[in-house]
Amino acid sequence: MSRTLHDRLADLAEEAQPVPDPGDAWDRGRRWQRDRRRGTIAVSLAAALVLVVLLGTSWLRSHPSVEPASGLGEPALPDHVWAPGAWLPGTGAEPAGPVAVLVGAERGGWLGGAPGVVGVSALDGSYRFLDLPGLTAEVGSPALSPDGAHVAYWTTGSTTESPRTASGPVTGVAVYDTVSGDVRRHDIPTAHGLDPELLTWVDATTLALGSGQYRGGDDDPDADQDVVEPGTLQVWRLSDERPRTVPGLDPARVVGAAPRGLLLGDRSRARLWALDGEGGVRRTTAVARAGEDTCEPPVVDPGASRFAFVSAGRAAGGSSCPGTVAIATTGSPVELLPSTAGTLQVLGWVDEAVAVLRLPSPRRDAAVVDLAPLDGGAPSRVLAVDEDVVGGGVQVATDLLGSPTRRGAEPPTPVDPRVVWGGVAAVLVAALLAVRAWRRRAVR
């Protein structure tokens, strides 16, 4: 017996699954939406909290809790020098003003670090990298003028023939004005590059420089690349447009400078050559025995009658530093200052005392600057230097050594921005992945 269409529809109705209650479906949909919204908000709030902590920490480390005082009047040395961070700001278009202390340090960069120079302001004690256009980091180190108003440094540029890239190449010298920010450059014609031999301040406005010429560049035989032609000595008075050549004097023989001239080594003796206004020199009668073992160049006193140097200690295989300061005076034997043991460098003269950079203890790398009286009395402390600073080189504005010091301000320690922005990107990606996973889970 055939079944009617009505019977078949009835059978299909019996076999069909029960239709869910529409009211239950609506509630479940609303519940899924609420769960997804709550998860998205929770993940977003957690990500925002992490970003606030990350960026806040970066900001706090980039800005010291106690800003250095400003408008303090006369320049002064700080009583403490801290190791600068690699991500300190640069001077840019805002000069640091007179620099009290110059410190060599690695400067951070997006593609890697590079040698840089940090200036500690003599006015407010702030630390900033000096932006020195054309600075070559391969050779030598910048020289701070006695008053802290200028920094001289070797520059890199173009050569007329194949350059010797292993040494920069060095193609000239520049003077940076720490007060105005101006830079005066003097390019020295060179075929392959210069071999810097001398860069020192005679006084606050007179710079002595000397350099030889490499015989070969990268395209020449290795033997030629290591040969240096005899150098020339030049004196640059900043009132002049360019340096003047001093004929007849080898810059390699210059072992020190003084307000009145240059100290030239002559075997185991030293003679002072006075500079005249035309760029010439004349030998004076200031002659003293310099000794054979010295750690750093001697420093001549303002009267040009004596000089101080570090007499190297004896060690297996030769001499070693640090050592003890020796005073050489015309017509007198060399005298040692026992209170200066551990001296790394003589910085300058202050009346009847010498300022020295020394290690007060052989078991510590932290250094100090002391004023050591010539009469053998106990040294007086000028400033302390963190141990991480000494290896990069320390220079002070020697004109400030006789003045009272000012309480130093510890520099900020900015976080590597690559770490900060990498962390920001990681947090955002993690947040997106967490939201996506939660929404899928909520749907199921």
C-alpha cells in the first residue's frame, strides 16, 4: 500500500533531531560574547601594565632622580666621576659648556657600539657625549684644553690616493668649542693617511700637533703600509686661521708642553723650546735629566724651570706602571715623591704641588686625583674616579685644579633602546596571540 506525502513527512519529522530552544541559543551566544570580551580586556590590561612598567623604567633610568643644579656660576671640578652609560644623550645643537672632565667611553648605536667621548660639565656636572664631527676612533684620543673650553681631536676624510683604512685614515685635526659648539677643522693633504704623533695643548689657546705620512695604502704592499715618512711639527694658535709649521723640530721628540713652549727629549735629557709669535722656537736654558723609564709624558711647571713625570717601577722584563712621581729641576738631581706611589699620570702643577691621577691601593682599580706637595707632605684629595672610568682615559681641565670642587651628580643610566622597543614589540605580539587563542577557546 503506497504511502502518502503526508505519511512520509511525518516519518521525517520523527527521525529529525529536536530543535534547540531558541532562548538557550541566544543566551549561549551572549555568554560567548561576554567571555571573549572579558578575555580581550584582561589581556589588553595586562599588556598595558607591562608596557607602562617597561617604558616607565626606561624613562626613570634616562632621567636622574636628582637633577644637577644649574646656574652655579664659576666652573668647578666635581668631587666624584662616575662611569658613563653607553646611551647617554649627545650634545647635538646644545653645547655642554666648559668641560671639567673628559672621559673615554663606548657609545651605543643601533648597529653596535663605537668609541666615544663624554664631557662632564664644569657648570652643572651633567654627563653628555660630545658630538665631534669627523672624529676618528682608530687612533689617538681627544685633548682637553686647560680651561675646558676646547677639545682637539684627529679627523678622518678623503686621501689623494689609496687610503690606509687600518688607521682611519686620519686626514686632519679639528677643535671643538664646548661653549659655542663651533668646530674648526684643518685638513692636512695626505696620499694615504697621517700617523698622529702629537696632540697637546701648550696653553688654553695654543695647540701643538705633529704627524707623519704613511707611505702606502690598502692597495699597496704591506711593507709600504707600515712605513711612516718623517713628521712635521705644527703650532695652532686659535687666533690664527690655520696652524703654522715649526721647521727643524721632530714631533716625535716632543715629550711635554708648557705655557711657554714644548719640552723635547734629547737622549736622557730634556730641553724646553720657547715658542714665539711667528710660529718659531728658540731653545732655552731649562735643561734637566729626565730619566730613562717614564710612564707618561712629563708636565712642565708654569715657570718652565722643572717638570714632573712618573718614574716607572721595575718588573720582570722591564719597567711597569703605575709608578712614583719624580721632579726634575735644572742643575739638581731627580727627586722622588714617596707619597705619590701608584701614580698613573701627572695632570698638572698647582703652586708647590703636583696633581696626579693615582691608584690609592694596589688591590683596587678605582682611582683618585690628589694634590701632592713637593715638600713630601700628605696628598690632599681632589676627586674620586670610578674604576670603570680609568681604562677609558681621564682628562681634567687643569686650570680648575686649584679651585674648590663641587659635589658631583651621578649620571643617568639609560636602558638600551633596542631592548626597550624589542620588549614593546614582544609584548604586543604576545598580547595579540593571547587574544586570538582566548577568542577561539571561548567559541568552543
